[in-house]
Amino acid sequence: MKSKPVLYRVYNRKGEYHHAYSATLKGSLVWAIDCAKTVNGSVKEVFEDKTEKEVFNYKKNKKCSL
């Protein structure tokens, strides 16, 4: 069973950490994606077991996979 995300981490276009949003806050994924668009970066979900999964990437011009 997959755990729920606890954070959405935003990385800039160089792959450096930029910002993070708590997944418990309503709208946090939208905020993270908006932030990533501003810095031409990406958003990764961070799960309880510390694994990360990319859900948005500005360079690939992907929409959110959720």
C-alpha cells in the first residue's frame, strides 16, 4: 500500500531545492506547481518513507500527474 505524500518539494531549473509545502494544507499542490512555474523547475511528492516522485516538471511542460 502506497503511503500518502507529506510534502511537496519545489526544485529550481538547476535541480536545487527551492521551497516546500505541507501536503496537509488544502491547495498545497497547486501552490507548489505555481512556484515551480515561476522558477522554471519541478515539484516532487515526498512520502512518509522519504521517497520522492516527480509530479510536475516545467521543462517537460507536463501537467500534474494527479
